[in-house]
Amino acid sequence: MPSLPLRLSALLLALGLSACDDAPRFTKAEPGEARSGGAATVRKSDQNAFSLPSANLSPTRRLDFSVGNSFFRSPWVTAPSTTTARDGLGPLFNTNGCQNCHIKDGRGHPPAPDAENSVSMLVRLSIPNAPAYAKLIEQVGVVPEPVYGGQFQDMAVPGVTPEGKVRVEYTPVVVRFKDGSEVELRKPSLQISQLGYGPMHPDTRFSARVAPPMIGLGLLEAIPDAAILANADPQDKDRNGIKGRPNLVWDDAQQKTVLGRFGWKAGQPNLNQQNVHAFSGDMGLTTRLRPFDDCTPTQTDCLQAPNGNGPDGEPEVSDNILRLVLFYSRNLGVPARRDVNDAQVLAGKNLFFQAGCQSCHTPTFTTAATAAEPELANQVIRPYSDLLLHDMGEGLADNRTEFQASGRDWRTPPLWGIGLTQTVSGHTQFLHDGRARNLLEAVLWHGGEAQAAQRQVLAFSAEQRASLLAFLNSL
């Protein structure tokens, strides 16, 4: 290979790269690589690593963060109650507090076989799209199931019938590596029983979703739209098999279609709307943006149940509480990476790039100068996500559309903090429905646009697989 110009060689060395054949190779950590959240990066890596405020948040602003945290952590109660600031739970709900799903602000999990309820995993419902529902699809993204709505709620206040029970059963799927070793994956099957309001529509689509981690959400919100759209390639013009597409979704406040970036299918445009819909669907709480309970016309006991609205129609979640929860969720810091100069981690990083994983898990963005919070502005961040939709193949398909997302599409989930899942959440269950019991299983479920990357991993030796996992666990 011809020698590189000295200036380019020096640049590669400064970035921790060397040139070998026609591709760069990482030989040391890149400058600032450990600071995944830029100046907002936190330095803890213990069980509270996901619950800390952005490191650059001033002491005065940390007071608002702490108050928002109290509303995020505390349970809501049924109305009427003397606890007027936190009453109005239900009538139908999945949990009575945000922290119950986002345990320690971390990752949820599917229900255990003996669990009473599926807390920290919910089930989305819809029926197939049709031209008659065009306006509904534009503003809601789906056609909700007529009797049970868009989200299945397995809990209810006294006097109201829960919608039913959710269980998950698994079928083994064996995958073999090139070296002959095998891994047994588990394919989930949802079991919905004890339906409280009669049968569902015969063509109902189901999608199980575990609660994602809360870290770095304000930084993701601060990435300019143009930076996300620059990575979109729906026609695969570069012919690398990757066709990232934006989801275009309805903004309830602006009453128009905008770029989606939050949720497993990028179905929400911003954190405030994400929080509002979680208050509504997960806990049955009204806000000014959604001033109604999550009841369908056939659920008469739900419609007639008492609520916690104020005497003049104030919603159950006041504007001030919503503001504080928004501030809290925007400013949960991202933990610093560990072992960025470790030889095995660097080897795994090279394998990550060799397999092409960075084509969807985009390492780096710079947040906008106009970020909603000044601490989140102009930060070089490393989320390892493009926030775009990708066809992940039939194995991961839920066959449920959501705005522009097909039944095989999923938004690339950020990887930052993923190596602390066991420490924070007490488990290592990954992917949208928690089917993967560890990171290797999660990688092996990749199909569709990620099929080529998955095949490369299947060809890795045991030593190479260990290096790849060391890199992922350093994130």
C-alpha cells in the first residue's frame, strides 16, 4: 500500500487510528471518547449511575432536578384523595409510578412466569390501516383496537375491570457459529388472557415493549434534525444495504407532522410529548395536552370512574409537575465509558466497525447551540445511534405499523450505558421486548439490514466475540 501523506498520518494517529490495507484501525482511544455525554457526562458507574444529573448542571438547577425526580419516583394514588398533587391514577393503568417501569432510570424487563402483572413491559395494540382511518393514522400513527385502545392495561382502580393479563412464553431457537459452538436464543410469544371487555378485533396486532433507559434523553432531543436526516438513505444510494429512514410523526402541541426520535419506533417527536403519553397510557393521568382518560367508548366503568381533575378542570398532572418531570428527564446524565484504552476493548471496537455496526449505531453527534437546556448545547456526544428506522428482519418483526414505521422497522437504540445494565437494573435483558438475555443474543437477533453484520459476528472466533462484548460493555 502506498505510504500516506505525513499530514494524514498525523491526523490518524491523533484520532487513535492507524492505516492498514484500505481501512483505519483503532490503536488507542479517540480524544474525549470516554465522555459519552460531553460536558454533561457523569463519573459514577455504580447502581445509581443512571440517576444522576448532568455533570455541568449548576447547584441551583439541581434543585429543580431533585423536585422532578421526586415526582418521577413517587406513586400516584386514586381519586378522590387528600394527596391532591398526586391523585387521579387510572382508571386503567400499567403502573402507579414512572420509576416502577424505569427502575433506577434503567431498562425494563418482560414479566417473570409467576409475576402478577407485567410491570416495566407494556403491550401496544392496533388493527390494520385502512383508507377510512387516514386522519387517525396521520395524528395517532395507528388505528387503535376498538375495545381496548392502543395500549393494553392490566391494572385498574377499585370498581373498574382491568383489561386482562399478559404473559410471555418462549420457544428455543439455536444459532451456530462458524467454529461450531452454539447459542440458544428464545423467541417470545405473547399470551393475553382474562379479557375484561370481551373479545378483541380478530386482526389485532400486538407489540411488547420494555421500558428503555432514561439517560441522555435531553442530549438526543438536542441533536439537530438536519444531522439525523443527513444519515438517512432510504434508497440505499451508497449500496451498503443500510436504508435508514426517518419516522415522521404528529406533534400534538404544534398540530403538524415532524421528525420522530423517541420510542422503540421513533413514534414521539420530543420528550414533553413522550412524557405526556406515558402519563396517559401508563398511569391514566390527564395533562393539558391530553385532558382525557385512556378509556374506549365500550369501557363504561372506566368512563364513569372518579378522576383527580381540579374544580376548574385542571388536569391531574399540573403544568408545573409536567415541567419538573420534563426537566428531570432531559438532564439525566450519561455515565462515562470505562476501559477505553484497554487492548481487548480496542480490538472489539475494530471488530464492531469491521462488521459495519456503526452504519446504524452512529457513534458521534454534536448537539445544537439552541438546545432546550444550555447545559446540553454544543456537546459532542457518543450515543451510538442514528435515531432512524431500519428493517431488522422477520425475526424481530412485530407486524405493527406506527406512522412511517413498518412492522419490521425499529429505531436504532442508543448503546451508551449498555454495559451498566446489570449494575443498574439487575438484569441483562435486551431488545424491544427483552427477549435477549445478554448482549451476544441481542446481536444474533439482528436481521434485515443488519443481516450482513450478524453473519460477520457468526464468523468470529470465541476470542473475537469476547473482544466485541468487551467493547459493548465499555459503552
